Amino acid sequence: MQNAETPSPSPASRHPLANGEAGGGADATPAAPAARPSGRAWLLVVAAGLLAGPAGFGCGEYAARVFAPSLELPPGIRGDRDKAPAEHARRLLESEFRTAIASNGTFGALLGLALGGAGGLARRSARAALWAGLIGLVLGGAAGAMGASLLVPLYNALHAPPSPDNATEEFFLAMATHGGMWAAVGGAAGLALGLGLGGRRAAPSLIGGLLGALVAATLYELCGPVPFPQERTLQPLGPRPELRLFACLATALLSSAGALWASEHLSLRRPTRPILS
């Protein structure tokens, strides 16, 4: 009979690792590529940005109080009409410099920690979340502090009193300053996210985080003067708490979204060319 001649499949043949599927076999199939970010990943990454943005803003506000310039002048220059204003201006610039380093460095550390941890948790790996978060903490803090320490003095050296004649130059100077500081933070945080996600996503995530921060800087420069037309929004540090909060939230959210999007859609590997026989 036909049914008797048909051999039933053995348990070994039904096993998923049988017939050359086991690792190390001669006919082993290649490993499947890393899964694309799921809804869980997007939820974790957006939540990380929402947490890191206000937290970075709060740390920046505290740094502004810590490094606030002293109004007490030495008796020798207190009544001098030339030396007293110059000393006040020097102290103000020094306070702004220290505040920018502390606030941008802390913001970068928090965003890197949050995105690195979110990347590891997105693939359900507590170990990856821990070490990627720690790497993001260090790299984000260093990138944020270094960006501010380089760009704020450059802004102060090139800045001129605003006038209709130099409005365009001042806009692009502020764009370069904010964009450079926040891109350093976004790139480092994106790198941490890619390390947490795994699957060779570090470089695309870095680029996505950097580009997201540049978009945030553009939005800040264009939208900041709308509700506060009389404020000097082009300064390295926003003149009002509302502007500083907007800067932190926009940078955190757009860097997070850009890094995760790039990890899914951006490929830096060259396409393989077929070998002609």
C-alpha cells in the first residue's frame, strides 16, 4: 500500500536545528539580521527623550544659579566708570561660559544614559541597557561639555551688537553655536542608543541623533523669536526659562527619534556586487 511505503518523519527531522540548521554545520543557514525597531522600542526611546529633556533643563537652571556672577566689586574699581562695567561684563561672560559647560555636559550625560538604557531594554537585555547607558553617560557628558567649551568662546569672539546690517551673520553664528553644541549631544546619545540596540546600529544611530539635533537647533532659531521678539534668543544660553526648556525638549525628542529612525532605515554598508564568472 502507498501509505505503508511513505516513511514518517523522524523526531530529529522535525527539530528546528536538524538538516544542517545547527550552528557550525556545513549547510548552516546565515544568521537572521537584527529585527527592526518595534513599537516597544519607539515607546522606550520617546519616553527616554521626554525624561532626559526636562531633567537636563532642571540641571541647567541649577547650574545657572551656582555660577551666577557676583555683583560685589573690589573697592578699587567700584566707583570707576570704565573699570566697573568692564569687570561686570567679564564676570557675566565667565558665568555664561561655566553655565554652558555644566548645563550642556549634564544634559548630554542624561540623554546618553537614557537612550543607551532604552536601547538595551528595547531588545530585552538588562546587561546591554547597563553598559550602553554607562557609555552614553560618559560620552554624552564629554561631548556636551567639550562642545560648549569650544563654541561659546568662539561665539563671544565673533559676536557683534545686533543691528539690521549684521542680522544674517548673527543668525548663522547662533545657528552654528547651538547646532554644534546640540549636535555633539545628539550624536553621542544616538551612538549610545545604537550600542544598546545592537546589530551594527551604532553608526547609523549616531548620524540620526546628530541630524535630529540640527533640526532642533533650526526650529529653535526660527521659532524662538516668535513668542519673545524682544529677547536675545541668539545667545548661547536662552534668555528665558521657556526657551531653554524648549531647546532641551526639542533636542532630546528629535535626537531620540532621529537616532531610532536611522537605525532602521539608514545603511552604511556598501552593496555587494555579484561576481561575474
